[in-house]
Amino acid sequence: MIPNARPQDAYPDTIEPRNPVQETTTSGRRSTGPMPVSIRPATLESPKVWLRDVSLSYKTESGSRLLALDQIDLKVRQGEFLCIVGPSGCGKSTLLHLIAALQKPTAGSIMVDDENVTAPGTDRIMIFQEHGLFPWLTVGQNVEFGMKMKGLSKAEREEKIRYYLRLVHLSQFKDRRPHQLSGGMRQRVALARALATEPAVLLMDEPFAALDAQTRDLLHDELERIWAETGRTIIFVTHNVREAVRLGNRVVLFTFRPGRVKQEFTVDLPRPRHLEEVDVARTAREILDSLREEINKSLEAEYGYEKGL
């Protein structure tokens, strides 16, 4: 076991405010502007998001039940950047849907700020692999959309549009349509739209998977900067283990179906990180070694491959 990635089963009681990536820290920061202004300790008793013995099963066409998620018990700290990895079909994306209340668990409960999640809300916003922008609206109008739904005044909306477009470096594109932007720029608009509603939790479902490597690397830098400046709690699903190490404070590894938490790794590498760094690659290799068994199970189930292939 290398020192930079290790299973974690307890929360720290204190925070070192100048370094949010060490094992003994959390980023419990809340901000009214571009820089964090306060830090609040997180404890075992006060996770931002708490999944308590969450299970989900489906009824198949044959009438049998398929267990997708099984007794997930997971706590996410205030301001944490949590990444979830696992083989295809393990329920990673489904977990985000449950937190967003787009689906309901078969058993267990989900809590945000000690309150049960029973319906979708603007405190939990999802960003998908497809940006989902409205093509008939301008960039500014797309960012404004969620704020209109919340009933914010026009003056408030205009102020936040300016702020969040500056945050993602798209101020000069406010009056453009989505089709006039590159794929990476459209994802930045989607991020600004999500942030403009000021959610407590940002749920990201492989948002960079369809982008080219150069654009993805740039967006990694942007997302890390925005996370540091806003103090948002982020739960990020990815198939890319190195991406998880690049971005996360902690990486949670899921088993193949039914999805369970197999192992958790704290990533205490200094920031900013880069995908090509030796320590990032070494940490990703350790996580991938644990993931490989689950990938093989996935291949066996889907294609009948033998173990070790």
C-alpha cells in the first residue's frame, strides 16, 4: 500500500484551512463571492450527504428482481470532492440519480444536511455527460433558466449571470447560442448554469467523457479552481481512475453488480495535480489493481470472458 492512497473509515475532527487536500482536512467552506470566507469542521455526526444502507432493485422483463445497489453506506463531507469509480453496470450513475431524487431507493435513506431527500430540489444539481443546454436560448439565458425557476428577481439574475460566466471564463459569449460554442465551452456553460442556482451539492456524471484529451485537461483545471473558490460539495462519477485521482479528495471504489462500496482511498497528493504526474499515475495504479477484479466480473457477466483477460 503506497502512502498517498489508503482506505479511510473515519472523519477528521479538525480542519487545516490552508490545505484542503491533506487527509486531516475537509473543505467546509462557504462563499458569497469568488473566494471562500469561512470554514466549518465536519464530523461523523454532520456529513453533508449521508446514504444509509441504500439498496435499489429493478423488476426485469422476465419478472425477476435485479439488485443494482446493495446496502450502500456512504458519508460525504461538507466541501468534499468525492469521486466514484467502478466497472460498467455497477450503479455509479444510478447512485447520483438517487441523491438527486430522480429515482427512489428500494430500501434505506438518503439525507442532505440531516434532512431526508424525498424529492428533486435545487440544492442538488446534476451535470450529465451531455450538457443539455437549450439550443434556442443564448448562453446567458441558459445560465438564467434555473434562477427563473427559483423566482429570483431580474436584477439578481443579471448579477449572477455576470458572476458565473466570469467564473467559467465565458463573459464575452453571453449572447451566443450553444451551437456557436465548442464542446468544452458548452460544458462550461452547463457548469455555470448549475452553479448559478447555488446548489449545496453538485452531482457530476462523467461530464468530460466525450471531450478530447486537451479540452478535458483544461476543464479539470477549471473545475478544480471553481471547487476551491466556491466550496461546493462535489460527487463526481467517472470510469477514468486517473481522472478520479486528479480531482478527488477521496475515491470510492464500487463492486460489480450489485454495486457495493468495496474500498475507499484518501488522496492526499498536493494540488494542483496533473494526469501525467508520476504520483498521480502510481496512485491510480493502486486503485486500478483493486478495480481489476470487478472489471473481470463485469466482462464475465456481459460477455462470458474468462478471468484474467
